[in-house]
Amino acid sequence: MFAKKLLSPRLARRAVALLGVIGLAALPGIVGAHCDTMNGPVVMEAKAALETGDITPVLKWIKPDQELELRGGFQHTLSVRKQGDEARELADQYFFETLVRLHRTAEGAPYTGLKNESTEPVVLSADDALANRSADELSEHLVQTVLDGVHSRFEHALETSRHAQESVEKGREYVEAYVEYMHYVERLFNDAETSAAHSEEHEAHSH
């Protein structure tokens, strides 16, 4: 891709370092949403807990003062599951929703229901990186995505700036490209300076 050709080894190393700081902070909405999806880490551990009958592994997703409610829901779910397949499905869904709701509340984020499985490639790649104990492929993907994003907006702003004085219409095209370019770079910088906690995700969405 064209960004690779424009990038010197020195800049490539700086980009990798930047992405190491950013992580997935540039995608707070996606990451936050993954916690309330059926293939997210919270629900996946909940499924395992129901199969083993041991709630301990899922307690890390909630606060200590929420344990009593979750333990009660867990025991109720285990009891209802014995009543047949339909009851089992409903009981499991109840426990998943209870756990995710408590987790979102613990992180200061609103609970808007349990979502279908996430298909966002970058989120799935992030989970795969942990499973494979290597972030190399994920980092390369993130770096290239950022580079492509910066260069495409830069080139568009540069090209429209050359014609900005030809007419009001051309000037407005430049301003639109300039604003998009500057906001994109600003978002990247601000995300690199902050974390991607769910509470910040909620604040960002409210804006």
C-alpha cells in the first residue's frame, strides 16, 4: 500500500511505538461493545462457568459489592437449567445479561442489552493476539490502518488546498478536507494520551 512506500524505517519504528501506546484506544466504541457481545470475553467465561458449576473465574469482571447479586443469579440459573433445554437456554441468557449488566455498571458504562456476536476484525484480532501470546500481527494491522488514515486525509487536504482560492465551492471543499484531516490526527493524539475505560467510552459517546 502507498503508506508503506512513504514510510522510512525510522518513522515505522515511531509508528509502532505510537500504536503500543494507543493500543485499541482509538476504537473505544468497538472495544466497549465487545464486552456485551455473545462472543466477547465476559460471556465466553460465563458459558464456561455454567458448564463447570464454578463461578469463581467470572468474578473478576465485577466489583466486590456486586458478588452477592451475581452469585444468587448463578445458583438460580444452575437450578433452572435442570428443567430442560428451553429452560436451560432462558436461564443461561438471564445469567449472561446479569453478568454483563453488572460489569458495565462496574466500569461506569450504560447497559443497553446483550448484543449478537462481534464481527469487527480488529477486535477479533485483539482476542486472537492474547490467545496466541503475540501482538505482532495485530500491531502491524493497527499501524498500517493509522498510516493509511493519516496519509489519505493528508493527501486529500493537500490536493484541495491547491484549488481553494479558485472559487467559494473549491474553498469549501478544502475546508471540509482540512477539518476531517485535523480532527482525525487530533483524535489519534488524544487517544494516545488517555486510556479506553468504559467510563471514558460513555463520555465520548455522549459528546
